[in-house]
Amino acid sequence: MNLDQIKIRTIKREDFDAVVKIDSSVFGATRPEYYEGKFFCSMEVKDQMVASISIINLELIP
């Protein structure tokens, strides 16, 4: 993997489905309720640290 291709950015609402899909492939179960809370905190609660994600070739990577 070429590290120059990896981009780090702030997580966005439209990343939700991809994050749930990655989580499901790692843990073997879909847990959208868990990430709904995480996304709410990162998007709406001002005193929370905003998570970041890694992207390669325009796709989220675990």
C-alpha cells in the first residue's frame, strides 16, 4: 500500500453506512445503533472530539 494514497479527514454523516459495513465485516454483526450514538456525538455535541477516517481510492479503509 502506498501511504501517499491515504487521506485522513473528519468523519461525515454520509460515511455512516460505510462505517457500519466495515464494522460488520470485522465483528460479524451489524451494529448501526452503536454507531448512531457515535455519529451523533461526533457531529452534534460540541465538546466531543471529532473522529477521523482513512480513505484510499475514494473508499473508507479499516
